[in-house]
Amino acid sequence: AGLSLLVASNKLLSLYHVIKILEFLALPVFTPYGATSRQMQEALNIPASTLFKILSRLKSNSHVSQADKADPYHITGFGKAELFHITPRSSAGAKVVDLKEFQDQLSNSHSTLT
């Protein structure tokens, strides 16, 4: 049971990172020019290896685009639609998920495994 809980927690953590990345790229300040991996790594506090794995998957699934290897990343229309779909919202359209609280809950679940 402990291993399956750890696997489930890792999947939740990955989903948490995906949401953070997509929300970051969806910010109006990044709409015209995109965001570099360095900006995302510093702002989101995601390890570089994790960030690049997730960005690679997001690019292959057309959620994120990047013109050339060193260019900034942009969220696509499909990425915005998916973000809207996976982020719970109230009837007024406001986000009801506190990502910091979600991260704290994940941290607490990890500490109970050890």
C-alpha cells in the first residue's frame, strides 16, 4: 500500500508542476514574448530536470510551443483550454484551488510515508 501511495503522490506532484507551468505561461506578461526555461525554473522553484521533462511532454502534446531550442516557451490555445479544463473553478469562473495549499498537502502526505 505504501508504494502505491507514493506513486499516486508522484503523479499528483507532476500534475501540480504541469498546472504551475501552464498557469505561469498563461500570465498576460508572457503572452507576447513567452517565458524562458530559466524564468520558469526560478519563479516556480522546479528542478531543471523536472521542468525540461514536463516541458518536453507539454510540447509533444501541443500544450506549449517553442520555435527553436533556445527560444522562449508559449502556451498554446490548446494548452489554455486544457488549463481551464483541469483547474477547478467556481461558478463565477474564479479559481478555487490554492496551489500553495495543494503543495503543502502533498508535502504532508510525503512526510507520513517516511
